[in-house]
Amino acid sequence: MKKVLVVCGNGLGSSMIVEMNAKQILKDLQKEADVSHTDLTTAKTEQADLYIGSEDIVSNLQDGSRHVVGLKNLLDKNELRTALDQHV
């Protein structure tokens, strides 16, 4: 099963909301993935198949080996749906 890690600056509010939205969207798409959320510092040490967060935050995770998707608007469910549909 793929692992999706939702990342924000502190790993609290926005990433938790996006995690809940991602789980619902994956269910709607009939796709399975292990979705969790964390802060940027912890995300740098965790392995995942897909890292999702705001463009300004997740750009710090780009190292050439990670699959990172930056969202323009964290609360835009259509943008999140597109990212998950293409990458999970």
C-alpha cells in the first residue's frame, strides 16, 4: 500500500484537515493508501511514496528522490483530488 504524507509547517491544523480530505477523496476514488500528517522537519526523515503540502512548504522536501506535490490552495478539494488521482 502506498504511503501519503501530508506536510505543513507545524504538523497540526492544516495538515490534519488535508489528511481528512485526502482519506475521503481516496475512498471516493476507490483507491487505498496510508495517509498521515506531519511537520516539515519530521517529514524530512520519513519515507513516503507521496508528499503533499502547500507549494512553499513541500518545495523544501525536493531532493531528486522524493515524489512531492505542492498545492496552491490546501483547502481546494479539486486540486487535492487531481493530485491523488494522478499519483496514488
